[in-house]
Amino acid sequence: MSDSTEKRSFHWGYLILGILLIITAFIAFRNPVSDILAITVVFGIMAVASGIWMIVYSNKQAGNIVIGILDIIIGIILLFNIGAGVLAIPYVFAIWFILDSVFRLVNIKYAKLIGKGYFWFSLIVNILCILAGIALLFNPIASILTISFLLGFYFVLAGIGYIVYAFNGDR
């Protein structure tokens, strides 16, 4: 089939996840200091949901299943120990940013199937997220002060990526 007649499927789950990530970003930008507890809870919920989504739609790929399980474990820990979650969140996010972005870079060949623009967008976003993760990992005290903005930045970019994939996935 030619490119113009290929059928694309729509992914409601990715659309919903993308919208939730963007909403979370606006929460993070609204009031960074007082929203850190809310961000911890929302992240815990999002991590569990993302982990379940990764496992259900993993196509039995070991990398997706492992990332899904890690997401669920992190989410549960954050939801049941919020105080420790607030203290650990810079490290949790740093590791999450780095691992998730590295995983996406390893699978960047699939972004090319969607389109050249999406490939470049995905490449740039994932490199920026790795850099943000490294910044969080090596400077956690400064990260606590800027965590809402870094999280908001990450959530906006990830949310846009999921929304684009929802409309352009599976060619």
C-alpha cells in the first residue's frame, strides 16, 4: 500500500495519557512550592496508570514490561509514603526521566515510521529529558526548588508526544 492509503489507528489510551500529563504540567506551573505534595500524589497515580498501560500494551516486550513494573512500584511507594516521596522525588524523577528517555531513544526507529517531523521532535525531546534527569540527579537540593518547572516541562513534552502518537500511531 502506498503511504497515502495506509490506515492509521487511533489510540484513546495515549490521548488520555497525553491530556493527563499536560494537565499535570499546568498544576506544576501554577504554584510550585505548595503543589509539591499534589505533584507527588498525581505522579504516583500517573506512574501506576502508565505502568499498567505499558504492561497491557507491551506486546510481551521485556523492556516495556520492566518499565511498566518499575512505574507501578514507584507509584505505589509515592502514594503510600508521601513525606518520603517529597524528599525522594528529585531522585525518582531523575531516574525516571533518564530511563524513559533512553528507552525511547533505543526505540527511535519507530518514530521514523510515523514521520520525519515526529522523529526529530522525539529525538530532541528525549535528549532534553535525559539532560533534565542528569541535572536532577546531580543537584537534588536545587532540583527541589525547580522541580515543578522541570516536571511541568517534561509533562508538557511527554503529553504532546503521547497525543501526537495517539493520532499517528500504527501505520
